[in-house]
Amino acid sequence: MGYQSEFSRALLNGQQPCSARLKTWNGSDSSSRFAVYRNNVVSSLINALADNFPVIVQLVGDDFFRAMATVFVREFPPQTRILSYYGAGFARFIEAFPPAQSLPYLADVARLEFARIQAYHSADVAGLGAEQIAQALANPEALVQMTFSLHPSLTVLNSAYGIVSLWGAHQGHIEIERVNPSNAENALILRNQLDVEVMQISAAAALFIGALMDRKTLAAAAEYATDLQPDFDLTPYLAHLIQTGVISSYSVSNSAA
């Protein structure tokens, strides 16, 4: 094992002593100095997770969160120096973390929080103007073969739990007493200029937008949604995607815009 690998493994493993090859400049005890450094590194990574998942912190409390995050940090160190992306696997970890099993909605709330991070840092892609899209939609025959390219900030989350309401309650949007975590909810997350929006949508709307993200035709996406909800009206959702600049391009058969 190389020295760097040995050092990094010991850094996050509290049971592993520091390398015997580690020396201090003045000959003082290297193990005690290493322990201080190790503690600072782990604490910094826990703080980064807390910054990325503030609602999770509020739902479980600071002590529980730090204990859970400590285990995560030791098992899953960051893969990039950009700590705003740290925690990509946190939701999966929470699902398998035994002490969190009494809060089955927790993992999906973590997914929502990380989707917001991804949306905020996603690439800038110019959206089509409303007039351009309206002109394309004016041709009913083209709708059968029309597909859209959507902004990379867009995410749809389907959950068996009230994740949008839980998140919204911790933003002051709704009183926490009114939230029933057992109610299934679907979230639409996107970046509207510099703001990241979290919007609760119906299951049919989630199916419709998800199909558009998968490059299904507009007609096929609408059909999927109406099969689930016969009275589904795509108009407000399509209008919202246009208004927020999420539609970056469209194509009809072999032509593109």
C-alpha cells in the first residue's frame, strides 16, 4: 500500500493508527497530532453534510445527525474536492442505516435535498422562448412526433411519503402539524434563473414530465398521463416548463430547433 493510501485510510478510520512513517518537524508525538488532524477532517465533512442536508438535520436533531454522518463519512469519503456535491449516496446510506428505520421518509427527503443541490449547480442551458414553442405547438400534426430536450436542472421524484410537505414545512411554507408523512407525494425540482423551485405535482404530472425527460413524444407522454388520470390536463404543466425556461430545444421527426 502506498503512503498516500495508507495515510488517507487512517485519516477516516478511527481504529487505524497513523503511519509509522509520519514524522513531525520537531520530533513530537506524531500520533497525537494526527488524531487532532483526523478529528478536524471528519468534523469538516460532517459540517459539509449538514450544510447540504439542513432539513435532515432538523428532522432528526443535531446529535443524531452527527452520529449518523460520522458513520457515513468514515465509509464514504468525498470523491471530489467540491464539498457542495458531497452526499450523493447519503439517501441510500440512510435507507440501510438501522437507527433511521423508524423514519422511512428520511431517505427520500435526502434525495429531494440533493436534487436541489444538483439543480443549483447544473449547467447553464438557454431555454426556448414562449413564441418559439407556441409556433411549434401550433401544428397539431407535429405533436405526434415532437420531443423536447429539457434543462439538466430538472428532476422528478416519486415518493411514497410526504417529502414536499416535509421539506416545505421546514421552509415556513406550511405548518408541520398539518403534514402527514404517510401521504405519497411527487416533487418537481428545477432551477428558474437563480432560484431552485420545489413543486408538488400529481402522479400523472410526474409521469408526463418524466416521459418528456426520457425523450418520449409529447403525444406519448400525454397518453401515459391520461391512462393514469383520465382528466389530466397537461396545459398548466407544459406552460410552467415553458415559463421557467426548462425547454431548451425540440425536434420533430428529423428536424430540430
